[in-house]
Amino acid sequence: MDFSNGILGLINLFFAAIIGMYFWNMMRTQQGGKVAVDRESRKEMDKLRKLRSVSLTEPLSEKTRPSSLKEIIGQEEGLRALRAALCGSNPQHVILYGPPGVGKTAAARVVLEEAKRNPGSPFKHMAKFVEVDGTTSRFDDRGIADPLIGSVHDPIYQGAGAMGMAGIPQPKPGAVTKAHGGILFIDEIGELHPIQINKLLKVLEDRKVFLESAYYNSEDPGIPQHIHDIFQNGLPADFRLVSATTRVPEEIPAAIRSRCIEVFFKSLTEEEVGIIASGAANKAGFRLEHEALDVIKKYAKNGRDAVNILQIAGGSCMSSGSSVISKKDVEWVVNAGQYCPRHKVEAPVNPRVGYVNGLAIHGPNTGSLVEIEAVAIPVREGRGRLIATGLVDEEELAGRGRTIKKKSMVRGSVENVITILRRFFSLKPEDYDIHINFPGGLTLDGPSAGIAIVTAVYSAITGHPIDNRLAMTGEVSILGEIRSVGGVVAKVEAAARAGIKRVIIPKENCQEIFMCRNDIKVLPITKIEEAVNIATTIQNSHPDLLDFAQSMTSPLSPPANIQHISF
């Protein structure tokens, strides 16, 4: 019996020794691992310090970044709207539309700083500006990580740490929570995944983020109190959304648009680009020759283009020991960078038959003068045909398992011309080959070119020249009524820049601001006959050109050789 007890004691002692050695080795391994981790951490920290000790000169784009409202050039109306939306006692969510490089991000930053200075604003001095890029914001359909909304790091995931080993799910806040009390700026919001948009809408409604996890148990006492609070009450996310996009409003989900104030930034004019380029040259210490500035204004379409051209040209000058940027330096940059000159349409010098100045919108809040040409060639009675050339959109509609090609509204306007000319002007367009062209490279869509097309074809058939200092926009129905169109303010601005003196618009679009302008006269109309009468009455606006106009007006007669074609 004593022998058995001795054997049992030896066995227990043996196992105790083994277990002790196991834990001793584990402790030694952990200690050694900690020493190795500390040693590796010190090495990496030394590398980081060396990396941070090296810095290049500040890029010109950072030097010229606006730090106040007065440094944002050419966006007075947009800034006024943005300030009204954010700087009051009840700030709103905002969508900023506009082409790239016109100051949308900078405007959001400086307006937040101005709002902080308003005693009545809910933005406190610690309000953050959190920026997210919609083009790179990752969407994970598994829900493992969501840097925008937030996610839960469940215990099964690698790197869950001590809490994960204890079976505790760990909430990870996203950008919406980091922006709590401030502004969440999403650049290119139109590029977000539709599910991200829907999640964002829910956060905007609740002003908090609710997270879920299969590993969370509200009755588990082992879960820390703060995690219980997050799962039961949500993460705070009370912020104001300011989003920016280069898309047009129709391409942004209607649900997000309905919750936001829409603010439009316009394209920069040549003069505004010149101001930005001159300011950047001063900040960089370069002297910019006047001829060089003219080249920048011709090729730079926005402030970012202007700064980039200036920076490369300045670098070329510095390599040769000069601080003066010449025309030759800038021309080398635009040629090497394959920059294209600005698309610029100006009013023609003289009235012309079959030529009308139309107006169009291309991009957010950006108007442009559009050339519309028409030629009418007499043919045998009733054998004419209608041709339309130029860039005209075709719309494709998808739904219910099928795809439908819809005729562009511009093409529809072209076909409506025939009915209108017959009914209201007693003309016979079927007796002519009518060719309508939209030159200039701008893609046209929408009905706003209707009255310009009718006027151009009327002029081509009758031989009456059209006032070269007149532009027009408006939809025309087959009953001859002029209906409202979009973007009229931007179109009038574009007409004034192009040297137009009079603009025809639908009466429904007339605003008081048009009546206060001295540089251009706005003529609201309701009937197509009014548009044609105004356009062909040259002497009212150009008495000195009356003789020229009369010389251009001559009766048309059919040519001797007629090709038989169907209308």
C-alpha cells in the first residue's frame, strides 16, 4: 500500500514537473516574444522618424489651396447658397454640383470655419471636417468592414484581440460617427454603391448608427457596458452631409437629393482662370508674362488645370535658372500635356441665313452658345427629305426585362418643325431637302432647342437672315406654344459672355433678375411666331446692318436638275 502510494506520488510529481516546465516555457516564450516585439517596434519607429524627417517642398497645389471665401474665384452665387445652407442656426445637408477643379471641396472647408464663428450655429469650435472619396470608399457585401457607416469586428475575425478571445463583438465606428457634430464631406457621391447610399439615408434619418452581430447577447454580463450601450442605443452620427459630384442632378439617386439642398458651382471663365493663375504665380515666386497668361487662359478649363500648367512651366524655368515664365514655356507644357483649347463659340459677325444661336447646358450649371445651321434646297413638289446631323443623344431605357431605345428629344423637335412650319407659316417644307446640323462637338439633348430649330429652318426656306446678336432657348409644341426649359440663368450668362445682346426665353422662365441686367436684354415669349418675328427683324437691333440683311434676302427657285427622293 505504501509502495502504491509512493508510485502515485512520483507520477503526480512527474506530471506537476511537466506542467510546470510547460508554463515556464510559455512564460519564457511570451517574455521573449515581448522582447522581440519591443525590439522590432523600436526599429520600425526609428524608420518612421527617419521617414518623417525627410520632406520635399510644398506642392504649388497646396500653397494655392483657398483658406478663405475671398480666395475662391468665380463662385459668388454658389458660395452664397452654401453659406445660407450651413452657416445659420439650422444647417442643412447639401449636394454641390460642378465641374472638377472649381473649388467645391475648398468651399465646404472654409464655409465650415465660417459657420463655427457664428454664435448661433450648432457647429462648435471642435467640429470636424471628415472627408470621404466616393470612388475609393470600399463596400464589403459580407459586412466585415464598412469605413463609411461602421461595422462590427466579430470574435471569429483575425486580430480580434483579447475581447475577441473572450467572445465579445467589437463595434468599429465609421466616417459618419467620426464626423459627429461636424461635416461629413463625400466627394463624388454618385460613385457610391447603391447599398451604401441606402445605409447613409438611414443614418441621416436616425442621426445614429445601429449595428448588429450574431455574437452579441444583451444578457451576457461578460460584455463591457460601453458595448452594451452601443448595440442598444447606437453610435452617435449627428452631422451635416456635404457631398460633391461632377454628375448632373438626374444621375444622383432621388432619395438623397430630396434630403439635401442642391447648390451649383459653375465653370470658370477665362478671366477667372487668369486670376487663379496670377495668384498661384505670386505665391510660387514666379513672374508670369502677359502672353504666357493668355495661353493659360486659353487652355486651362479650371483652377486645377491652371495651377498644374503653371507648376510644370515654372519647373522648366527653374531648371534653366530663370524665375520668369514666358509664353514659350507655357506653350511647351500645353503641347507636351496634350491640352485642348477651350470650346468657345462667339456670336457671328454678320446676320446669316439659316444660322441661329441656340443655347444649351453641358454639365452642372454650365451654359454654352450652340450653333444651329439649316439649309433648304428646293426639290420637286412633295419629294423633299429631312436630315439632322451632329451630336444628338439617343436615350436608352431599361426595365421589366427589356431595353427600349427612345428617340432623342432634339430629334423629336426636328420632326416637329415640319408641322409647325406648315400650320403657322404656311410653308411647304416637303418641297425642300432640309438639312439641319449641330456643329461644334457639344452633345445636345432635351427639347430646349425647339424654337431655334424652327427659326433656322424658316430662315433657310424663306431666305430671311437671322439676327447674329440674338440667341434663343425654349421648347415649342406642335400647337406653337413656347414652354419652359431648364438652366435658363446659366444660358443667359453664356449668351452674355459670347457677345449676344438679346435672348429669347419662354415667358414661364422669366425672372426679375433678368430685368435688372444692362449687358443683355431678355425677351420672354409665349408663341413661336414671336420668336421668328424677333429673329428676322434685323433693323430693330442693328440698323447699320439692314442693307446687308436685305442683300442676303432673295427668292429661292428650284434647281434645274432635280433628284427624286421621298420625304
